[in-house]
Amino acid sequence: MGDLHSSFRPTKTQIKAVIFDLDGTLLNTEQVTEGIMKEFLARYGKVADKEKENRRMGMTQKESVSAIIKDYDLPLTPEEFTQEIMPLYQGMWLKAKPLPGANRLMQHLHKHGVPLALASNSLRRNIDVKISHQQGWKEYFTVILGSDQVKSGKPAPDMFLEAAVIMGVQALDCLVIEDSLVGVKAGKAAGMNVVAVPSLQTETDKFSIADSVLHSLLEFQPELWGLPPFGDWVCNALPIEPIQMKALYSTGILHELSDDGTGLPDQLQGVYFGWARLDVDKIIKIVISITWERKCCSYGRKIQAFIINGSNENVYDEEMELLIVGFIRGSSCMGNTNNVEITDEDKLTADAALDLPVFSQDKCNSFLPEFAAGDSTQTKNK
């Protein structure tokens, strides 16, 4: 298993139930809807403020709507605002995908009979719409709660305490998994153990009240909480649901070309590997490291890349389609200015793993369906 990091505080309690948040924790709804507010505000001559938008993360819908109207001085009542903007969100929810490691973790816990709950500050009817497009999700949960089903939403503990009661589990035996500070505070107020997987990688230092802070659910280790361990690592690498992206390769650095909310999830940091297509018939093995770094007055993602068994020097300013299929390790520490360097061991691990069917099949079945009938037309770099 890779060198995973978490600021973990050991617990003597064996976890008996797990409570998940939804948006930004299991589903990338926040990422795919990122441009909606900007578009909506433009209708009223307003410009979206990123700091204000980040402050609303984790709020209930009612609180969020009130904050938006006040922050931007909109000539709308909460009812008018909701009626006008909700169709835009509902259309984009159809494009939301599970965040890395979400399906893996839920399937694993469900298989082992661990009760699962879903507790979100969204309205219950909106939760149902979001998860209806995700196969098997509704069946995973013993209980599903929205903010309109309890007296107070997060950061109040009501939702988590109600979920524990319905599952028949004491609060101290529950583990909460959250992406927002509002949710983390609610979990701690409920007297539960809390794992934070921050949506905003630039604000991981604010989550010190959590019992553990991870970059993504791929780093979650069930055995630390007395839960059944995973058994799906293959030759020091973890198969993951394929993640596609388009990028420009330039001297060992990848620049994302997608800015429509369909690129890499923010909850990715560490060393990954997969396939890159440079043109119609050239497919190569590639290892990438992902981290966040400060650029001037803001943070940005840095993606370093190494082409396996090929000449990195001969590939310059070239666009490529990337399919990430495996995970090797997370970064050695939390924070946003720590480089995750690709080591020789990472290259060897990725090279060997990509020759195995569990990793190579996605090259045809998912990334290159036109080649699914055979590999005879592909140029292989081995």
C-alpha cells in the first residue's frame, strides 16, 4: 500500500456506523455547478466573489439563498431566487460524478454490513434527485436525511444525532466523513469521530478540529477505525474509477485544458498513473503527481508528469487526452505548498501495473472504445 498520510488521532472506539455528507464528499456536484452562480449574477450586473462563494460552503439551502441575496444586493425574494436558479442546478446535477474513492468505500462498507447514513444540508427532495443518477447509492444507506427533516441543519448536530438514533448506534460509535468546516463542526458537536476530506485543498489548515484530515477518500484506511480493511491493492497500486482529462504537456508539466467543471476533482493529491493519447494511434504510459502551490496571491494546482519508457524531451507543447486509472500514494504531509515528487519507485510501480489487465483494460473499454476490438492499431510504449 502507498504511503498515505492523515493527521490521525488514535481512537479506542470501534466504529459501528458511518455517516457521509453528500455534496463535495461523495459527489462532485459543487464542481459541475461552479459556473452557475457566475452566469446567474451576470443577469443582474453582478460579479461573483470567490471568497463569498467559499464562505457559503456547507450552508443549508435557506441560509445560502439569504446570504447570496444579501451579499450581492439582488432585487429578489428568496422564493423568486430559488424558482429562477434551481432549474439551472438540476440540469447540471445530471453530470455530477462520484468523487475518487467514494464508490469504493461505500461498496466495501456495505458489503461488510456496516450501517451507512447520508446526512446533507440539502433539501431531502434535492438529495433524492442527486443520488437517483448513481447506481446502487439509495440501497447503500440505512437512513437519508436532509436539512428540512431536522430542527436545525449543520453546524448543529441534529442531523447526525437523528441518524445515529435511527441506525440504533450511539454517537461515540459513529464516524462522520465531511468536506466542509460546517459539517466537521456538526460532527464534533454530536460527539462523533470525524474525518475531513476538504473540498478546498487550499484551506486544509482550518480543519484541525477533525480527528483525521485526508486529501481524498482514496487515502481512507478503514482498519484505523476498527473497520474491515480493503483488499484491493494490486502490486502496490490501487485501481480507481477512470478519470479523464485533456491537458497540454510541456517539459514535464501538465496544464489542464478543461475549465467547465469536468476536469480533475479538487480532492486529488499524490501520485497517480494511467494512459495518455497523443494522437489517433499513439498511446503512452504516464505517471503524474498532483499538488497545490501558491501562485502570487492565490493557490493553483501543479501537475507534474513523466512518460514511462519514452522520451520526455521529445514531447513538447503537445495536447494529450489522459485517462488516470491507478493511485500509488498520497503526499507525505498536509498543506498546499508541498511538492509530490515522482520517484523511481513510482515509475517502476506504474510501469508494471499498466501491463496488468486490471489497469490496461480501461485503455480500450473506457478511454478508447474505438480500439476495443483489438490493439493491433495502437503503438505501445513498452
